[in-house]
Amino acid sequence: MKTMKTLIRLKSLLLSLLMLSVFGCKDSESDKMSLDAPTISIKLVDSPGDFEEVNVNVVGVMIKMDDSEDDNGWIDLDMIKTGPINLLNLTGGINEVLVDRFPIPVGTLKQIRLVLGDGNTIVIRNDSDEPETFELKTPSAQQSGLKVKVNAVIEEGFTYNYVLDFDVDKSIVMAGNSDNIILKPVLYASAEVSSGIIEGTVQPNDVPSVVSVLVDDMGTPETDDDFIISANTDETGAFALWGVPGGTYDVIATPIDSESIYAEGIATGVSVVNGEITTIADPIQLTMKPGSISGDVTNDIVVTVTVKEKDTENVVATMDSNEAGEFLIEGIPVGTYTVTISATGYISQDYTKDSSTDVVVEANTETVLDPITLVAE
């Protein structure tokens, strides 16, 4: 079975899995709402995971308006869609509306619960690179609902929009040698009035990427309350990060394929205002991975190697070789350079090949120079 790849090089921090067994009920108060009653809408989105499909059977959404620890007081919300949902379709700004403007009581919204039915499945490519479907086993403690704490004041006359983010990568557990794949859902909720959305594009748009922000949840030096919000780009390079709390962020785009010739790109200082959409004006540009230059001076002496940009003659790197005249200079950006070899008692010499001093460095590639011999002064 194909193992999961790490899609994001930012730190990934543990979020609590809320696992309490609940028996469904319906509160008759939901039938007594006035025309001015507040309403709630709930959307489902997904943080990406390295699978072909993750299908969950959503059969209910419920809320609770009190602090009781028992199973009373839950209100069933009318859903506009029930049944299997492929979570991996809900990235790059796509969402699934589960509840649309359903009237709820005034008070304090304590918890939201997502109820899953049977028939949850996952599709993974096997060793032959063929898609294979497996059952997602769900621990009994979670079969009657996944609860997320909210604690939001609900006032008359307002519509409250919530985003439930289903973190696939943290929710799928490979159960060792048993070959079981276990669904232990990790969910977190954010209100659109207390969070914003970041939209933008990544260039080149034909390089599938994951875009992420690191959220310092409490504004403290500690990191155990931080978390990552991420989304994949679509076929046009577009992305949307939902549920980002107001603040200023660095938005990082990283190619999904670790073998890509591209490295990450970044948009710094992106400001998010609660309840608003922030659009990054310029595309996030993925940078080309740097290359390297290596060579050998046959005099078998220590030489100094200087790398200059061809057009500007700006020095981008300099280093001494080993005692045998061998050198390897890494981290050279893609471009065209002049390489000069110098040593005490010898005439400095630009590397030439085919009557040209051009040394071309390509992405993620070692440019090997022909052996060179210095002439004594």
C-alpha cells in the first residue's frame, strides 16, 4: 500500500480529537422560532491528504445550546444534502454546504456535531499504481457524532456562517500490520464573522501545489496551540484558505511533487480581516530549485573559485577548492554565469568551453565543468 507523503514542510501541530458518544435527539424548540430568529449555515471544507479519495457518509448535523453533559438538548438541523462526500474534492476553495440558513435559538452556541453513517471508504494507489478501495473503520466511540466546541453568542436577527474543516491527513490512521485503515476524524470549526478567507493564485499554474498559513491561535510564544490551514491549488493555480482568523500571515505555496524542479514561493504580510475575503493581488511565484557547479583544477593545488552573473558581473558565490583542486558550489540560482579560477603564483583564468565563458546552471542540476589547468605566472 502506498504510504502517505508529507505535503507541507511547515511544522504540523497536533489538534484535539473530540470523541464523545452521543445518542441523537431533536429539540422541539426548533419548531418555535420567530421570523426574527437567528439562522445558521454550515459548510464543510477539507485540508488535503495524500489519497485518491476519502469518502465520508454525512447523515446529520446537530447543535447544542447548553452546557449539559448528557445527550439532551441537541437540535437537529435540516441538511440540504446527506450521503457520501469525497473530502478531497473540498480543497482549493471548494466547499459543501450542509446547512443553509436554518433558524436556531438565541443564546450561546456551545457545540456543533457532525454525524457520520456507515460506508466510509478510502481509495489509495497500490504498489502497481492502481486505485484500490478500502473500508474506513470508525471506532465505536465516534459513530454517533463528532463534536466541536464553539461557545459563540447567538443574537436575534443575524445569520451565522460556520466552516467545518475536516483534516484528512490527521484523520486517517494506518493500523500497522493489521492492514486496517481507521477513520479518527479531526475537525475544527470557525465562524466566518470571526475569521476571513485568503484567495489567490500560484504560478506556474500547471504545477499542483499546496498553499498554507500557520496560525498562532493564542498569540503566545508557545506552539502547542498553533495550527496550519491549507488547501490545494486547482487546475488554474487558484486556491482559497477558509477560516483564517484576522491577522497578518505569510502564505507559502509548495509543489506537491517533491521531485518538481520548483521550490516554494511565498507571499509575505498578507492581512486578513474577520468576515472579509483577502485576495492576494499578484500570483505567488514558485521559485526554481537552485543548481550547483563542480570542477577540477589539474594542478592539484588549492584554488579560489568565483561565480559571477554573466550580465551584471555580480558575485553570487566564492569558495576555495580542496588540496586536489576539486570544488562543488551548491545553491546557485538558475542562470548564466562566468566562473573564474585563481591561485597565488598562477594566472587567473575564466572557465571556457567552445570559446565561450558562459556557464549555464539549470534547476536542481549539477553543472560539471571540464578539467582546467592554470598557467604559472
